[in-house]
Amino acid sequence: MRMNDMDVSDLYLLQNVPPYHLQALVKTRRLPQPLTNPTDAISSSSLNLPEIGEALFDPETCQEVIRGLGELETRILNELVACGGRANSRDLALYFTSAQMLNTGKDKHVGAQFIAPSEKSSDVSAFPGTEPQTGGTRYKRDTPAQGIGSLRPYAEAASTSALQYPTPHPHGVFEQALHRLLVLGLLFWGKQTNFVGRDYANGVYDGVLIVPQAVMDAAQAVLRSHVEAQFIAPSSQADALATDYQDGLRSLQRSLYLYWSLVSSVREGLSLVSSKLLSRPALRQVIEQLGPITDIERIRTEADGPHLLFMRLLLMKLGLLYERNGAILAAPADAFFALPLLERARRCYRLWLETSFWNELSYLPGVILRPGPGPLDPAHPEVINARAMVMERILQAQPGAWHALPAFIARAKLYVPYLLFPRQYGARAERYSTGSNPYGWDFRLRHGWLTHREGWHMVEGGFIRAMLSGPLCWLGLVELHEENDMDAFRLLPQSALITGETAYDIEELPRGKLVVQPNFEMLALAPVSEALLIRLDRFAERTRLEQIAQYRLTKASVTRAIQMGMHAEEIQQVLEQAAGGSLPQNVCYSLMEWERQARRIELWPRMTLLEVDDAALLDELFADAKTRPLFGRRLAPLLAEVVSDQLANLQELLWQREYLPALVAAPVYNQVLESGRMPAHEPQWRLLEDGLLQPCYPVVNLYLAAQLERITIYDEATGWRRITPSSIQRSPDIPLEHMVRFLQQYCLDGVPPSFLIRLKLWGGGYDRQNVISVEAAPMLRLSAQALRDIQADEEVGELLEEEVSSENRLVRVPQDRLARVVELLRERGFVVED
């Protein structure tokens, strides 16, 4: 190995090694001792470090030394290489202690065997405390899927015992293994980031452990040769899980369906309180729908049931629920539940992983956040980044094997020490204080402050616990050890399918058959698809839903479906398709009879109608197989029903055919001028001073235009509408006040003041008093009491004329402007008396 090939950082490590350790290293590795001055004592300056480095970091020599390491030494070196070559010694000791890898008795050499760093190693002995899982054996859950009744709040579910770092001891098993790696030159250490002045003879190495780059390359080469020697081609993952994976995924999808089904069955939706959480009655409905909960009284608000809140927010993110007017309403869900099961599971997982609708920081056990997030506050971008980093660690775990949570969290700190708190936001010791983290919060214990060492396991570790015990468990990716306070978890086999992006060609289990009995009972045999359940919910009453679904057809349920726009023919078609054959004759007859009775008198709220001016257009649309599904019944040659959820598609179709349809809500514009109730709408015209109404758009609102025609005439010169005295006087049943309000609301910039005077004169708006008198005589201005006293005075009262009526108003006009004022008033239509 030439000096040019040796990494500069490796040489830097050698230069800062104390002389006594350098001498011990040379003797242990039996390296040559080239002295720069043979007469000097052995020291760092007297030794030729570049030549020592070439011999020490020679690739073949390093590989030979690594192969001769003991089991524990191999594990330590292996872990350091896997986490990038740097780690805190006490964090590494905590992980090895938590994973029970230091209780191996007398250290034994494993010779040519090299333990792989990944937790997916085929050598099960490399991971004490885990249960092996045979590759060819199908996985089966030991416990039934968790329901909402078995989940406890985060703060109670996680273990909050005090963290105990192992006490370092010079003769401890871990310290002795580190010492051997140090004297072999495979490992160096320093106090945090200061690598000068390190005491290698102390025996207690509390600081940063560093693996030279040359040693990392050699260790990875040994690993590659070891893996290639033991490589066994894995069986197809899709084949291994083709049958079993669907049972693990169906639980979440069934819960989503039940939640959506409840909301869709409530016409007004589930009510919300001011905090945007479900009201207490609505929350109780959800709990009763999704299954029994043992501690139902403890769930007083939606925030007390994280699983329920998570499902509601996930459904809203999927577009299956939405909020309007203080309530949660259901959107059409047929398209989503018609997707393959794996695709639905992947969508749910990706929405949680990549979006901010869920915030795990709201559920840190034993940690108080001030001010902290609210239940519905979106997650910070750093939280979303942290999810991805934690998922990378979780997916390295061996599926099917139990993994102790404390050991997993301790190991995660080695790989992602800056989880949740990037180093640019402040010093590590202050990151749990306001101003030193991206969240602007204080992270505290219930009684005291967090230190940076224990804080990682309480905050970042609590974040990992919140992910495992919450979304990952609910999404069907992990299973928790129910008998040990969630101190262990294991990846379920389907996790690789859900989190991956490979398009597996997996055939779903055949859907169960629907049995329609003559007594109107219907049984949907397992496995029951949610898409079929949604279709049955529209026209039948569900009486039971477990492994099989039991429904009953009733006159009330069919009538309700007809009122929502379905037809007996459509209901019969759905049932025959699901049953795979014809229906009992009495069922078909009853469906037709119930529809006939339901349609004797029909009230159709919120119905959309299409009115055309040429019946040929409707003939063409109804004859085309592609456009026929957009319509319901044809009510008249020029009028047809539009399917409620097809309005947007119909508009686009008409635009493509160069039609510009006007979309209006008919009942709102009935008798607008008579009632005076003006619906909100953008201005349609601009009213000019001569009474002409200039349209603002090529096509104005047809209903407003029809109302305008009642108070206007057609102007042949411009093609617009014009307001004239005759047009106003021909509608005596319309109040003048309503005319003015109509023009003010639907005309841009309202009514010009000069035209408003004419309009009121034409409509008798001045109590039919259109005469204005010019008073030139001197007048007295005095109080009412003084006027009465003066008029009673015999001498003065005889000199005064009659009092001006209080109904009239007087206004001063300068003498030089009087003529112009009189002229303008006469132009406006007033009669002015001089």
C-alpha cells in the first residue's frame, strides 16, 4: 500500500496517537519500526508514520486480522462499519447491553466466519433475543389482529422506565473488546470531536470511536466474500405471501370501510365541535360502529382515541371524507375500494409516510411539549424526514423475528443521531429548548429538564415508539408484543410488499359468492370485498358483518335507493352479477313493484337537469353508448336528468362539442324581483347613464336575464336591453325598491346616480311629487318652540306667512349657480317652478 493510496484521515489518526499506544500497536501487529533517527528513543516523531501506516492499513493484512477476531470484537467492528465508521462508545455499549450481546461468557474466536452487519443476516446467532423464522415456512400470526379496543393511549402503552447506561469498567467485557481492537489498529477513539490527548491506557473509552477508512474497506471486502460463500437464492417473495398477506391487510381496509359507511349513512354527517374534532355523540357512533372498546368511558374526545382520529384523517386524505359546514360528510368511495388490496394498502402507507396529516410528536410518552402541537396540527417537515429515516431502520429488521424496542432504539441512535433535530438548529445539549430546534417548543419531563443523553431516548426514542405503536401497527406492518408492555415488535411479512414499489403479479383471493334467498335474506360469503359491501349498502340493510356479510332487502331500503337515483333494473343487475346467476322470481317481482309504488309521487331534491333547444342533441347523446351513462331519465324531448356525480363530465363533453352551457340553480332565481331575495352572483351587466345595459359576458345568467326582461325593452340599435319609463310602468306589481336592488347587485358599479333619479321618477319613487319650487323670499331659521311663541304674538304673527311643511326639505343654492341647477333638474325629469 503506497502512501498516495492511504487515506489522509487515516494518517491523521496515526499522527495523534500517543507514543506508548503507537509502540504497543507496532508490537501487537509486528510491524517494522523504521526510525527517522536511529539514535532517538521511540516516539511519534522518531517513527516514520507513513511507512507504518502503509503496513498497518495494508488491505490483505487488515483482512487477515479481521478474520482472526473474536465474536464480540467482530460484532463491534461490524456495527461501527455499518453505521458509517463513527459512533459514541457509550451509545454503542448501551446497544450491546440492551441486545444482550455482552453475556456471551468466555470470548471465542470464530476464525474465518464473519458476522454480517445487517439484521437480515442468515446467522440467527448474531442477534440474541430474536426468534428464527424458517424461510420456507408460511408465516402465521400468533395473536389475532388488534382492534381499537385493545389499543391503549401512547402515554400508557410505552415503557417509561428510567434509562440506565452501563457503567464503564476497565476490565469489562465491552471495554476489553474495544481495547483489543485499539491495539490491533482497527479502531481509534477520542473525546467527542477532539482527537488530541486521548488516554489509550485508561481502559475506559468514553468518546467517539472511529474506524479508519482502510479498515472499513477491508471489513466490507471480508463481508462480501462471506455473503457470496453462503448465498442462497431466495424464493419468490410474491409466491411465499400470495395467500397469507391478504389477511393481514384486510383489517385496516375493513375498518376504513366501516368508518366511511357510518358517515355515508348519516344524512347530515358527523358533527364537529369548534376544535374541529368530532362531537361526543358522533364519537360514540364511531366507537359503536367499529367495535366494542373496554375503556370507552376514558375516550371523552376524539383526541383520546388516536386510532379513530388516524382513520378519520386518513379517509379525508384519501378523499373519501370531507368537511363542510361543521360536519364530516362522505364522498363517493367506489373507485378506491375497487382497487386491488395491495394498491389500497400502499396508498395508505404512502400518505402517512409522505404527508403531514398525522403528527407523532403529539404522542411522546412521558414528555411534555410547550406549547406543543394540537391534535389536528400538521406535522413539521422534519417529522416527515424523520419518518423516512426510521422506516429505513425498521425495514432492515428481519421479518417474523421479535426485536426488543430498547435495543432497537439504542441501535437507531448509532445510525441517525440527529433524528428530528438537524445539527444546524443548535448545539446538541440545547436542542430540547425553545430556539434551538425547528419546532420552537420546550421538551421537558413531567418533573425536570431533559439532558441530551437521556433526551434522545425519551424524545427521539418516544417518536420511534409512537410510530411503531401507532400508524405502523394500524397499517398492518408491525405487530407488538402484547404480553410485555410493547417492549418488542416484529415486522409482518406483508410489510415488504406494502413499503416496496415493485409491481408484484399476485393474484387476489377469489371473492366470495353472494347468495340471494327467496325470503329476501342475502349472504355474502368470505372473502367479502369492500366494493361489494358499498354496492349492497345502497339498497339493502346490513344485519351482520363478520367473516360473512348478511343483508336483507326491504321495501324501505329499496325505496331509499330509488330516492337516491337508483332503479330496480340496476339493483337486479348488481345482485345477479354478484350471485353469478338469476335471482328468485319473487325477489325480481318485488323489486319492480316497490319501484312502481315509490315512483307514484316523486320529489327530487338537488336534481340536475339538462335543457336543450334542439331535441336532436339529446337524441344523439342518449343513443351513444359512451355518453348514455351520464344521464338518468329523459323527462321531455328537450329535458333530461343528469347523474349527480357526472355533471363535470357532461360540461366537459359539451365544451368539446363547442357548446357553452350555463350552470344555474333554478329555485334560487324564482320570483327574484317580487320577493326581493337576491342570490349571490357576480355582476352580469354595466348600466349606462342613458339606461342601456351592456353585458359583461358573451352569455349571461339565463335566469337573471329572464328577470331583467320584465323591466326592460329590446334596443334594436345595440342588441342590448334598455330601461325606459314605459318598461318600468308596465310592471306595477314589482316594487321599485326591488328593481333598484336588482340593478345595484347585478350591474357592475351599481346604478349611476343621474340615472337613479330618472328611475325613481319613472317608478313614482318620490311619492309622485316631482315638482321642485325655487324659494327666493327671505326666511327665518329658529327653534320650533320659538316659532310657536312668535306666531302667538299678535303683532309679529300678522307679519309672517305660513310655515314650510316639515315633509319638504330646503337646501341653499348660490345665486350664481341657480340657473345651472334648474337646468339640470329639468333634464332629469323634474318640474321646476320659479
